[in-house]
Amino acid sequence: MTAEPLERALDHDERLTRPTPPPEPPLPLLRTARESDLPELRRLDGEVFQEVAYPAFLLRQLHDLYGGRGGHLLVLDDGDGRLRGYVLAATTAFHSDSWILGLCVAEDRRRHGLGRELMVEVLARLRRCGTERVRLTVEPGNDAAILLYRSLGFRPEPPDGGLRRDYFGPGEDRRVMCLVL
């Protein structure tokens, strides 16, 4: 017996001739933000939100208020020194009301469910601390974000379907959405 039949079988095996797809990036670790994350939070926020990014001093103060163990400032850490997303929720003194002040996912990591993962975790934490209602604002034309929030149970807050003209200043309209926990 010769090796010829085996060679022909190997040549025709599509597993050997099909190009190998590039590996998927690893899923980032969702964790509470640390003080050492502040430079990366500033970079990511500036990259995604550009001219409406939070100033460094405000991110610092928000971290001091809502970061730390069990806090409501969560990050997605790729483990390579770069953050790929964050969510920030602020609560009232008695925790009955909360606002999502920011949801951010790096452009190259969108459409992988990371925004949903951040929101699900922060909403679970808010439920555990007794929050009754969560609000957020979204740019009226940001259909992807609106669909995400609606799928999580958020609804436009009356009147006018939640539309607030000039909410952040002239020409800066926002849609206010609310979720009752």
C-alpha cells in the first residue's frame, strides 16, 4: 500500500485548506473601578464622547463618590492595561432614585453585548441597594442605545416621548428614559 490515497484525502480536506479566522478578542473582565483606572477612564471617555467628555476633575470626583468596592462605577478591563467600557450610576441619598450618568464602550468592542453586560450588572447592584427608579438620557438619534435601553425595560418618560429640547444647552436635545425596578 502506498501513501498516495492518504495524501489525496488530505488535499481534499477543507479543514486543511480553509483559512483560519482571526481569534476573537477575550471578553473583558467586568469589575468595580479603581483609582488607578482614572487615566484610562479619561482616555476612553474622551475617545468615545469627544467634545462632551467628562473633564478629568469630574471623573475623579465621580470615582470618589461612586467607585470603590460595591460601587456603581464599573469598568470592562481587557487585562492589557486598557479599559474597553464603563458604566456610571449615581444615586440619591436614600438610594430610591438613580441616574445612569454614563455608558461607554470602545468603538472596536461594540456589538458584542458589552454595553448590555455593564447595564445588567449596574441595575442588579442598584436593585440590591433598594433603588426604585433609574433614569438616563440618550441622544435622540442614537438608535442602538435606545434599542438597548428599551430591551432592558426603560421607557420614554412623559411628556413628548421623553424628548427634552435643549436639555444640555442650545441644540443639545436628549430623550429621558426611565425604568422602575
